[in-house]
Amino acid sequence: MRQSLRRNLHQRALHLMLSGLLAVGFLAATGRNARADLNWQEYISSGDPISIIFDVNGTLGNSVKLMYDNLAWVNNGGSTQQFQDHYNWNDMTDQNGSSCFTCDRYHTRLRQGADQGCCGWGTWTMAAAHYEVWDWGCFNHRSTTFDGARETIRSAFQNRGYNLGYIYRGINNPARQCDGSEIVGDGQYVWIDI
């Protein structure tokens, strides 16, 4: 009788332990790998393409902090732009760059997605990255590449072991610059799980 009771208790303990592990595994799998719904338009108001999506725990604060931690980029100023998300135009909420305002630099404008973790998609932030040179003739910045800036960010995060990848969305309309030139991206953005 004691042996039967002991076996029954061991089976219950094993059952509870396995149930707990399955529950933790399910939460980890559904929470960690949740993807944002990405219900945004591909361009911000300046015509710059969205080229980076920080997702899963991609709050604006996490995104800005990790860009500083991985690239040492800070907010050195720049013009404001708007992002269209869920059919509404909203001002950017932060920006950062690799150098001073009138310097040649990598620069991003950022906005946290409107979902803010709703519906199991995870919180996400979109960024429009570019490399820009200061053009004294225009007395403004002129972007020279979208893809090069995206790749600089991707490489920094990949070298630190972040899970990331490309998604092609055809984001390749030409963006006219202050000197009349146009630049075009390759139609992709990079998602980075943070």
C-alpha cells in the first residue's frame, strides 16, 4: 500500500513538473517569437524607407538604448518626420546618429508601433536609417544610401548575436534629395528581435 501511494505521489509530482515545463515552454515560444503585425506604410513623410524593425521587446526605449549600446549613436538632432501607422500619420518619437548635426553621419528616425504589445504581436519600433552628408549648397543633409545604413545596423546587432533577418516588401521608391539627386533602396528591411 505504501509503495502504491509513493508511486502515485511520484507520478503526480512528475505530471505537475512536466505540465509546468510545457507551460513555461509554451509561454517562452509564443512570447519570445511573437512578431509585430507591421501594419505600417513603407515610407516616412520625407520619402525615406523604413529599413529596420525592432520587434518582440521592441519598445522605443529598448530600441534607442540598444542602438547606443551596439553603435554608440545618440540624438544629435535632425529634422522631424512622420510615420504612417495603422492609417494615421504620427510624428517620430526619437532619432539618433553617429555624429553631429552638420557632420556626415549615419542617422535614424524612430517611432514605436501603435500596437504597443496588443494582441500577442509583441511591441515593435520602426526606424528609417540612412547615411547623410552635409550639403553646404542646400544647407541641409543629403542622403547617399539607405541600404548601407541598414547594413551597418544589421551587422552591429548580428555581431552581438541578435536573432534577425530580412523581409522583402518592395520598399524601393526613389527619394529626391535637396540637390535634386535621387537614391533608391533594395526593397528590404531587417527585423531584429530584441
